Amino acid sequence: MSPVIVAMMLGVSIFLGSVALGFLLWGLKTGQFDDEEKFINGALFDGEDELRDAVMMEQKKKEALKKKEKSYSPPD
């Protein structure tokens, strides 16, 4: 490969990397990645009914797995 092509590829990759780094720093500076209310909203909107439903779904999954294991038959 010619040295001109290698130098061009290095230049383009350094340029694109610096652009990506610039956008990352801009996003951090403007608070694009902050979600301060995530845990607060999770606690406010997670009631007893939703938790009870989640426990029931887990129990149903476990029962289905047990039934599947018991009814296993090897292929003929």
C-alpha cells in the first residue's frame, strides 16, 4: 500500500475520531446523558400491584419450566 494512502487514512481517522470526541464532550457538557429522575420515578410509580404481578409472573415461569423438565422425552 502506498504511503500516501496510509497517510490519508490516518488523517481521516484522526479527524473522525476528534469529531466524535467533540460530540461526546458536547453531550456531557449539555447534560444529554443525565437522567436524575430515573430512580425517583421508579420509586413513585412502582406500586404493590405491579410488584405482586411481577412475583406471580416469576412463579408462572418457574412452574412452566418444571412442567417442561418433567415432560421431557428424548427424540425417537
